[in-house]
Amino acid sequence: MPRALFSVSNKTGITEFAHALLTYGWEIVASGGTRQILEESGVPVTSVEQITGQPEMLDGRVKTLHPAIHSGILARDNDADLREIESFGFAPISMVVCNLYPFVETATAAADDLSAVIEQIDIGGVTILRAGAKNFERVTTICDPEDYLSIMGALHETGRIDMARRRELAVKAFAHTRDYDAAIHAYLCQSGLPAPETTGLPESIAISLLRSNQLRYGENPHQNAAYYSSQVSDLPLGAAQLGGKQLSYNNILDVDAAWRAVGSFDEPTVVIVKHLNPTGIASAGSITQAYPQALASDPVSAFGGIIAVNREVDETFVAALEALFVEAIIAPSFSDGALDQLRDRRKNCRILQVAGAYASGGLEVRSVMGGMLLQTIDMGDPPEAAMRTVTARVPLDAELQSLRFAWKAVQHVKSNAIVLAHGRRTIGIGGGLSSRVDAVELAIKKAGDEATSAVMASDAFFPFPDGVESAARAGITCVIQPGGSIRDAQVIEAADYYDMAMVFTGGRHFRH
């Protein structure tokens, strides 16, 4: 008589499946609550304790961890293995029916209750699933109640489960335990426990991500897409969505870019992002004052953009938006009145609340064919960077303040990146261009007449004087850039010729 071991957290369909196995001549062995459910439904059950000769221990933490169970699962289909387990009084187990404690559900509902979450870390279940999946040449391992019906059908038709099906089920079981471990890893990484110390980048990586949100499509409607989370959360940045439609693939990218950019500024700041590039950034006494200045930087491109702010959104800010179509607004908080207005008048606008600043200490990952690139996140100048004036003319105090603002802003624009600014607001942005002088010309075109007396920031050095010469002809008076070109002397000479001030930072900020 073949033997099946039942130990399930999700009891869906379990009694019907057990009754079916009995009709096909199987013996049922079960543990704990599973045994009780089966017995109550009239299924004759052999308890795990009868097989092991040992009671459950530690409030059920130890049930199936015993050689009588695992030798029965792991014994290969050969005479030597079967004789060996028989010599100990054990018998082979030919089917494992198991799914795991609801860790994700508990971690989501009671994330702050560390003891409760830890109790949902399944040990015995993971072990018997892996044992059964490892020995799929002989053992059928079922972790998903959706598979019960097809298994019953196969037993009804042929009386057996063929090798190909056992292998499919083994793959599914290993995926089940993999995702389970990923969820545990993700929770413990964010639970306030001390993280292991590391230096540099790891020799090898194991990325633990959970699919938390199936998206309608990717960048384009013909592409499939989903959001995978490194945390027990449904949304990027650990955000809470307070209103609006589901985030799209492109929304998620822009939300991330906008929140990262606004995190560079301490004063009340508004960042508007479109297609991963800021269209306008402004700082002022309040976000309501900053918003029209950010919008004026490029009001055409701002249509359909993402707005990020680093202060609470209130009713006055919502009113300032007027008729602008906005895909999403992301902020640390929203007043009740602002939420009511947004939900009533902008039903499709995604309203995202993020409690914490952009994580600056982690790694960012990008895929390439056959591998991945990892780097630490760029959240500002390296410690060794230092600003120094390299021209005869020194920036005035007001110009230096504007240069510092523009230097922060340009770090969030796609390379080649140029930002023109007046005071604490951008007036023209040129980004994502293969020619730096073209980026200068685009920023000047966006700024129009406001280019006169503006300052200019470049994310990397000017390889030739042409970009500085174009800026001078437009009336720009100050430039901030990393320096480091073999033609720095020519670039400085051009700035001096036009009586421009130029500051070198010593650190660049490419963003590809």
C-alpha cells in the first residue's frame, strides 16, 4: 500500500483529495491540525507520532523532523535503500502533500510583531517539500491545492503519476520554498535587526524578490510586466496608495526617479518628472510657492508627468495644480482636505504616500543580456569632492547659491545633462542627449529669454569649449561642472574670455 504524508497549512480541498487517495489504495499519514481535519471528515489517518514513536515537541515546532519520515521520503527506488529503511522499521513514503505556514500574510498584517512573524517561519514543511522534490524520481510532491484534481485524474486513468508530472511538481515545490525564503529574507532585512557588515560589492549575489503586483503591461501594451518587491509590500518605495488607478510600469519608474530627486533637497521642493527626466525643479518657502516655478521650467513637458514633493500636500497645493493633468503625486503626507479634493476631482491620479526618504545606502541593479550590473546608489557628491573656482571671476553669493541648487538638480537628469537655473528654480533642462553641446542648446531653447544671467550645471566635464561658448552667447554668467577634461584649460580660457565664473566640483554624476 503506497503511503502519502499530509502536512498542510492551506486546508483547501484536502479532505476530498484524501478521500480520493483512499479509494485508490493509499495510506494517509498526517501531522497536527491536518490529522485532526482529516479525522473529523472520516478519513482514517495514521498520525506522524505513530510513525516516529515520538510526540510533537516545542508547541508543534518539531513534528516531522525524524528519520522515520525523511528516510521514507528520501529512499531511492533501489533494493539497497529500501532494505536499509526496512531494517530500521521504516517504510517508504511515495507522496508528500504539503504547503507552508502563511508567513507573507502574517508579516503583512502584523509586521511589527516580530515574535508572531517568526512563528510563521516553517521548518518541517520546507524540509519535507525539499526532500520530496529532490527524490521526484520516486516521490510525488504536491504543494498547491490546484493540483489535486489533475493528480486524482491521473490516478483514476492509470493508477500512477508519471515521471514527467513528478518532475513538474518538484519544480513547483522548489519555487514554493524559494519564494517562501525570499519573503523571510525580505522581512528580516527591514525589521530593524542588525544587518551583516559588508565591504564593497559582494562576490556573488542572490536576489530575493516577490511578485507583488501583476501590471497591465510593460513599457508598451504588447509587453508583459509585473512588479517584484524586496519588501513585504505591494508598491515601490514602500508607498501607500491613497487613491487613483493602479500604477503602470512607466509610472513606477517615474515615481522612483521623482522621489529620488526630491530627496536631494532639504527646503520645500517640487520635482516634476516625465520619462525619467525632471522637467522642472524648484525650492521655495512652501511647496505651493515652489510648484508654479517648477511648472514654468517646461509647462508643455509637464503634462502627464509625476509630481514629487518633500512636504505635506494640503488644499492650497491641490488648488495650485489647476487644470494640469498629473499621472501621480508622491509626498510624505496628505491633509484630509487635500485627499478629499484629489479623490473627488482627480479620480485617476495616483496618490502615493511615502513615509521615509529615498534609501541612499543600497545598491541599484540593471540587467544586460546574460547578466546584471550592480552599483551603489548615487545620492550626491563623494566625500572627497570639493568645489573650487577656476576662473578669474568669482561667483557672487547669489550666483553661488543658484549654482549649488543647479548642481543638485543636474544629478537627476539623464546624461548628457545640462540644467539652467535662476535662484532656486530650473528654467531650462537638456537631458538624455549624446552631444553635450546639444544638451546646452536644448536647455537654452527651453529657457528662452530667461537664459540671460542664469547659471548652468553640467553633470560631467565639457570636452570642448563649445558648450561654454553657446552658454555665453545666451547670456549665462556662471557654470558649475566636475572638471577633469584634457581640454580643461581651453574651457576655462573660454569662460574667462566671456567674463564667466566657473566652478569645478571634482565629482561627476552620469545617469545613463
